[in-house]
Amino acid sequence: MPYLGGEETVRELRRALSNPNVQSDQLRYRNTILKVIRAMSQGVDMSGLFSEMVKACATVDVVQKKLVYVFLCSYAALNPELSLLVINTLRKDCQDPNPMVRSLALRNMTNLRLPSLVEYVEQPLAAGLRDRAACVRRVAVLGWAKLHNLQASSEIDAAVVNELYSLLRDPDPVVMVNCLRALEEILKDEGGVAINKPITHHLLNRLKECDIWGQCQVLRVLQRYRPQSEDELFDILSLLDASLVSPHPPIMAATLSLFLSLCSGQPAVSLAALERVRGPLLAACGSGSREMRFTALCHIQLLLRSIPGLMGAHYKRFFCGYAEPAYIKQRKMQVLVELVNDENVAMLLDELKGYCTDVNAETAQAAITAIGRIGRSYSDRCLEILTGLLGLKQDHITSAVVQTMRDLVWVCPQCSDTVCFALEGCEETLQDSQGRQALLWLLGVYGERVSSAPYTLEVFIDGVRSEASLGVKMELLTATMRLFLCRPAETQDMLGRLLHYCIEEETDMCVRDQALLYYRLLHCGIEETRKVLQGRRSDPSLGVLIGRPAEPVSQWARSFNTLEPLRQGSIETESVSRGSPEHTMFDPKPNADLSNTLDCSRIEKVHSDGDGRCSDSSADILASSVAAPLSLSLFPALSPEEFERLWLQQLALHAEQEEAGKEDFVWMEECVRCPTIPRCSPQSLQAAMQLVNIQTLAFTPPQTLPWRVYLYTHTCLDDAPHSTLILGELLYTGEEPQKAEVHKGSADGGVGAEGIEDEQARQGMEATADGGQEAVKVTLRQQPRDDKALKGFLSILTTVLHTLSSERA
Amino acid sequence: MSASAIFVLDLKGKVLICRNYKGDVDMAEIDHFMPLLMQHEEEGLLCPVISHGNVHFMWIKHSNLYLVAMTNKNSNASLVYSFLYKLVEVFTEYFKELEEESIQDNFVVVYELLDELMDFGFPQTTDSKILQEYITQEGAKLEVAKTKVPTTVTNAVSWRSEGIKYKKNEVFIDVIESINVLVNANGSVMSSDIVGSIKLKTMLSGMPELRLGLNDRVLFALTGRDKGKTVVMEDVKFHQCVRLSRFENDRTISFIPPDGESELMSYRINTHVKPLIWIESIIEKFSHSRVEIMVKAKGQFKKQSVANNVEVRVPVPSDADSPKFKTSTGNAKYVPEKNLVVWTIKSFPGGKEFLMRAHFGLPSVENDELEGKPPITVKFEIPYFTVSGIQVRYMKIIEKSGYQALPWVRYITQSGGTLLIWRNKYLWLSYCV
């Protein structure tokens, strides 16, 4: 097809179209129109031919009609006045004896999308609803939705809405489903089509008649239904069971989505449904289409958040095929990390190791990161693999390994020896800034154990002039400062040179300011510097992989079977292993961009962060039961020594200050009944607490008596001016609880926690009745005093403990 | 669901054809698609969803075309992909081959199809059998408006028209199984499954009612019979014509078939499959000089059966040159553009063993590039044989007029997308299928 110059072609075609000889010869006329459409598809502006094409639509040839309509719908917006001429022909076509012609006319009448034509369209549309041919009714029903879409502000006649409701009983299943779609659109402001009991039962009975698309639509609309009784609920569930294990992934997913929303009050049933879809989901993961496989994987990731062990036995299904695209491989690895357990860890690591040398650098890095994640639970084996990979001397692999090691050490400080040993010599193969930043961080923090650290840094400092990356320069400054603190003799000279360069010659303000800061800090004396620079080396609370608490299904149920799960993961991988661990730790998750743009399901707040970093969102959700919104925070961190000091001081004071109501702190005791808590592994308890931003500081091992946990957090109430610090102790003695289940410290005499108190008391009573050994004594200390916040915190804590213990039970 | 618009693009990102279904997104947004796709590909973050602002593109690639659905809603991803694949399926049935040329040549039909397949962003009629009744390529030839309305538009049985007539009434049943085996470098089978499908070619008059009997273990257990070999099928998928309720109740597969060719059902069997053709290979790489490859293939199936068109694909380093081959049977060929040696054996009887030796030169300068280590794959077909042992026990054909019809059954086993893992670099390896 040669390129046709725009104006010349238009002129030529116009001449042909208005030539009476052409018009009288059907075949030539149609061929000319064909040329017009072809040029239009190729992007040539044909709008000039509008009036000629309007004339051409008065024909008996259906194909010609269709072509002309395609043209008219594309250019109608540019020629609203001329479009009025078409309406006549279209309205005449609506009377045609051939239903195909009638439906064609109706469809295109509504596709013109001209508000000025609405008054002419309404009458044929109304007639279309009552047409005897199903194909016309299908078009007419959707036509009303299009009309509404065109002028969303105007009210659609109530009679039409009623008629659409009655058409839900149309014998043609597509008409029925289109009615649902149209009503959803028209009644959007009222929350969509009204789903009552008769409609629900009608739709369920006819579900089988619909095609895949129809079934999905029906299942989706039904999500809004709330069964009136438990019997009805289970009737519906049994009716839908066949769809739940349907071999068509879209139907299976839509049914599961419906199950989850129907059973939102019955977590056990939801979990059973998840178990039931395991087979079909796994089958979808092996589907022939890679996009479907990808979608299935993304949804499996959602499921795993609630049942981590769901796919445990089927881990081999997530091994990557050689020819699979990188996005599938990366998702599969993310899933594999979740599935690791004592039995399969060897096999899994062996497999992941194979992916580390993938030709695609991103896949290789993802595999290395995955090994690092598993390393949080199985550090020895993983470190062995990681160290081995360094031997390959491939720069992208080395970079990924060093970054992974840095992240691993931050979580598992016990790995530091191996890591320090492995670091020697890898600076030669490191090319990219991310990898070098990671290396510098490690050298700074563990400099005293890496013998060659000063020499490595010296190379960096000598080359700082030609260094392009801002991040590397900043990291270099910090690392050199840190190393100076532990090995001053070797580092002093180079630190001087570096500071001199950065202050005198560096053009970037950030680097210069940081150098100035360090310079002035050094002036304040070595002790001050040490205080600022030697923070925490690790944060063990971040990283348990196994025994992580399962999230409730409701956390993700609303985003299931939408576009959202497909996007989350990519954000997650981006946030992992970037910059130093200290810096990323308190970053809020950049998860908002999607939810803002997608209108139908803004889920409350996705806690997409897989590795349990701090986030306020879950705290929000848990705290939603409390009257005022309360959020917890771990910042500023409290060291164990500090904790001990405060705790003991306060114990002493508590003894003395029985009557002093004006005291700045509050002190309270509660009993919470949570049978299996003391048998929980420290990791899972810690992770659960972490999820709501409560930091656990010390544990006794599980199964020992008396069992104790110490914890702290900061609260900030939205309407309160300041935050408060709460220290707490969980104590389980295994003995009968004291007679009075609840007795509060005197300083807190005025706390208006009547409701909670009663409830706790009741629970306490039940506990006694059940054998009584299950109560855990909670002692809390708050400073400064804020009763509302304390109350809120206690309810969060109780929720966490209950969730954990019900999970164990 | 709801897609706002559907685009068909060529490889350069030029719009070949598009349809704006909802009018709520600016059609010019598609101009961002290709640059974003390229950018993501470069960063290695390629993903089937691409977003620009509040517009999301969900795309699939088919031969030299991109099919893109554009939406600004949080729509149901799996449904959109299903729809795009449905588009491919429908177009392929119309044009045999779906590619840039066929879209260019048939854009009238494509416009017509896009109109019928979806309205206002919702899929409408997607069954190609039905569509073919009223959208035909012949329609493009001039013919003054037929007033005949296809019965299927309003029919109770949407996949079959009434009044079909054949002189000789026949049904052909093909049972095709393909096996996927994953073997690691030590020669142990990591995972294996069988994907089977039963295809029909129906040439029957009127509205016949068919019943198909298989040696389904669940059925045999249900009826208390326990003789002969039975199979357990998983993930059974049926054509929409099969009455699912009957299958669930008593495992009867009963249906009114669509006319012509169709896939009646597909299933998966997750059993341990012994590799049918076992491959052992020794690949020795002498750096800077040569590679020597020895491959041994052994047929591990019944002596009576014969595997046809066996193809063993052995990957070689990309910088190899001057190939030399020696085979005990069949032909070996070097395909340099794919870095493969393809050894073809026209017919391979069960129980036999064949050998192939290959010798390649290597340049004296070492290739630094990191090379993928693709697996050895084997393709073949074994007629008159199914791995799972599935059997068609009977096919009953009942029609009002009471004609006699003949069912024909054919079995065939193929190797599917067989995957074998290549781990160690040019060491002693053994693979199999």
C-alpha cells in the first residue's frame, strides 16, 4: 500500500463518491467507500468527506452500510450538524424487517456519541427494548447505558430503568447480562443495580446458560448480595461449587471473589474456598497463554498472604521453564520464596541457584534476591551459594550478591562473619552504583572485621573525582567516617583527603553539606561522632520468613480478580534492595499510584510489603474498632538498656506513688485470654507485633514457665497533641489467675475503660471456667498519660493476641 | 471487564485497526504504548500490563501484531486476556493466519467482527461458529442484502444451526495426548504430565444427540465395574455443548455437537510418565579448539509402535563452526541461526537405539558473553498409542430421523513443549524425554 498524500486523495475520492456513474454502480460505489475506510484506518484525515458519506449510507447493501457507519462514528464528533442528516436514515433502518439491519442501526445511532442527537435516539431505543429479535434487544439495552454515559448528569427515565429490570427475565441470556451491565452503569451513583433476593436467585438459576463473559459479570454483580440467613448462604455456596472449580480461570476467579465477599463474616469458610481453588489455580499456572499464567501467579501471591502453606506441596509447579518470559520467572521466584520449608529447601535452593546465571540480568538478580530472602531462615546454605556466585566474577551477579548480602546482614547479624570474609576482592568486579553502595555500607559498618577495608576505601577515594553517582559519594563519606571510628590510624589520612575534596571541590550540594556536617561533627569530639554514626547494625525483627502471620482474607479480597495484583509486585521488587537498609526502613510504601487511578476497588490499604517492614496500614485496620483513629509507630527506637531503666524506674515509682493522680504516667494490668500464645514461636509473635508496629524486645523461649515478653511502641492519636510511649510486659505463669482477673494500677484509677474492663473480666471468667490456665497477664506502662490512646493500644494488642492464638488453635 | 478500546498494532506500534468502544479514553493515548513497551523491555521489567497515567494497556503479541486492550478502570485482568486470545482465535479462524498482511487485506471483515464481538466494552457474541454465519468473507463480494436471519442468533442451541444435511453421516474422533517431562541433569524425572484433548470432526445431519464413553476410572468406580485399564483425568475442560450437569451426576458425556471441527474436551493427567525417548549425551568442549557431541536416543515404548518425525534438538555454542556429523540413522543438520543441531529420524521403532556424533570447531578467541544453557529437546509423534491408556469405549449417535452413522477413532501421542534442564556447563550430561 503506497502512502497516499492526504489532500489529493480526499479530493479524488470526493470526486468519485459524488460521480453519479459510480453511485449507480453498486460494486464501484462500494469499492470507493472501501478506499475511504482504508485511508482512514491508515490515519489519513478523511473528515472532509462526511457529507458524501452520509449520502452513501442510504443503501440496501449491508456491508456498505457497516462501512459507512464505521466512518460516521469516527468523525461524528467533528461534524455534529451534518450528523443530524444520518439520523433519518438510521431511524428508517430501525423499522427494517431484517433484525440484523435494525440492530446495526441502533448500535451506530448510540455510537455517534453526540449529545445533541439524544432526543432522536430515545424513541427507537425504547422500541428496541421490545423488539422480538434478541439481537436487537441486546443492542438496545446497552444503548441506554451509552446514552447515560453521554450525559451522565441527566436523569434516565424511571420507566426505562423499570423496563431494564424486567428485561433481566428475558429469555436470551445475553440480553439479561447486558441488562445487568447497563443498570450498573446507569445506577452507578446509587451503587449499581439493586441486588435483592428474587433477583439473586433468578441470576443464580440462569448462570449456566450464560457464556464465560456473562457468568463473570453475573458473579461480579452478585458480590453485593448479602444472604439473609446462614442456610441461604450455604445454599448459594453449594450451588456455585461447580463454578469454583471451573476449568476456565476467569470463572473460577470470579466465583472465588464472590465466595470471599459472601463469606466475609466467616473466615473459616473463606479459607476452605481457597483450599478448594488450589487445583484450578495451579492448572491456570500451567495455562498455554503466558499472560494467563502471569495473572494466575499474581493471584496465587495474594492467596499465599492468607494461607502461606497453601501451595507448599506443589512447589515444583513453580519451577521456571527455560523459555518463559522474565516477568513470569520473577513472579515464580517470589512465590517459591514463600513456599520454602525444611523439606524442600535444598531442592528449592538448588533450582534457584540455576536461575542465578540466567541470560537475562534482571532474572538473575531476582533469583539472587530470592536466595537472600530464604537466607533469613536458612542462612548457612544460602550464604554458601551466594559466596559461590561471587566466584563467577560477573559484574551484575556480584552486584546483586553484595546487595543481597547487605540486606541479609541487616536482618541476620549472625551472618556477618561469612559476609565479611566473602567481601574481600569483590570490589574489582562491581560496576554499577547500587552494588558499590552496598559494598561501601558493609565496609563502613563491619570495617573492623574486613582487613582490607581501608585499602578498598582508598581506591574509591582516589577515584572520587571521576565518580558520577551521588549515592556512591554519600555512602563513601559515611563509610569512611565509620571506618575512621574503629580504625583511626589507617583511615585518618584518607578521610582528611575525602573531606577536603568534598568540601572544597565538590559541586553537588548534598555531598558537600554532608561532608560539612561530618567535619563539624568531628569538631564536637569523637564521642559525639560515635553517637551519631554508630547506630544499629541490624534489625532482626524485620526478617522472619517462616511462621509469618497469615493476613486475614479481607485484606486483599477486594483487589482479587482485578488489575491491581498484577501491578503490586513490580512495585515491591523495586523497593527491595535499594539504598542502605537504614534509609529504606521507614519509607512509606509507594503503593498509592494505582489505587488513585482505579475507581472500582480502592482497597483499604494494601500491605504489599512482603517482608514485614513497618507500615501503619495494618495498625489502622486493626484499630478501626477503636473510636478514635490511633496509629502506632516504632520511632524513635528504644534500646533495651533504655527500656530496662524506664521499666524499673517506673516499678519503683509505682510502689511509692500510690495516690499521686497527677503523675505523668499510667500503669495498668489486664488479663487477656489467648490459650496458645505462650506456645507461639518467638518469630511469629514478633512478626505479628511488627505488623501493627509494636516492637518486641525480649522473650523467654516458648514452652518455658514463667513465659515473658517485653514490648514497646509509641502511639499517636489523631486528635491528641503529642505521642505517648507505651512499655509492656506479657506474663504467663501457667498457674490459676488471681481471683480478681482485672485490677488496675492505682495511678490509673480514672481510666474510663469500663467496656474493655468488663469484657476482659468476662473473658477472664470464661478462662477460669475452661480450666483457667489460659490467661496472659498484660502489664502496661504509658508515658505521658493518655487514657484514650492506652485503651486503643490495648484493644490492638488484644486483637493481635487473639488472632495469633486462634491461628495456632 | 470493560475495555475502553481495542487496538491492533504492527511491530513498530503503528495502529492497523482500532475500535473505540466507550469513548471515555482519548484514543491518542495509544501513542504512549510502544515507547513504554520498549522502555520496559530495556529495563527488563516487561510485563503484560503497562500503565500510563490512569490508562492501562493490557497486551498480547501474536506473530507480528500486538493486540492491546485499553482501559481506565480496575478491570478484571484475566477476563481481558481471555478476550484478547478469543480475538486471536476468531481472527485465525477467519483468515487462517493472523498477521499484519491478513489484517490489511481483510479490514472490512475485521471491522465487522470487532463490532459484533464487543459492544460498549463488553464481549457479546464471541463464538466463531455463530459469527461465521452472518459475517463472511463472501459478504465482501457484492450481494444485495440477504434478508435471511441466521437461526443461531435466536436459537436455543447457539453452536449449531438447524437443517444441516450430509449424504454420508460420519464422526471422526481424534484422541491427542502430548506429554511434558522435565528431567534434571542427573537424569531423574522432576515432573511430568500429560495434556490430552479429544477433537471431533462432525459430519452429521440434523440435530444429533451424541454420547461418548471413556474408560474413566471415576465412572467405573461409580458403576462398580472394575475390569480393564482405567484413567483418572484432572482439569477436565469441555466444549460448551457438553451437558455439565450430567457429567457431574453420572460422568456421562452427552452433547449436541457443533458442525465441522471442534475440540470436545481437554484434560490433564498428572502421573509419573516414563520418558518415551530417552536421550543420553556426552558433550565435551575443548576450549579454543572444538566441541564433540555424542547423543544416544533410545525408544522406551512398545516394540509394535513407531514414533514418527522424531526431532532431537541439541544446542551448541553460538561461535561453533565447521560442523561434521555421523549418524546411525536419520539426518543431522546444523541450524546456525538457532545454534542447534537438529537430528531428524523419520521413523523410530520402539526398543531401538540410535547414535549421532557431531563435531564442531571453536574459534581460538574465547567468547566472553554469558551464554544461556538451553536444554536438549525432543519432538515426536506416536500414532495409534496413548501414554495414559485412555480409550474411547463407545460413541452413540441418536437422531430423530434414525440414520446410521459411523464413528472413527484415532489415537496419537506427541511430545509437548518438552523441557529439559541444562545445568552444568558442557560436562557429562544425560537427558531424556
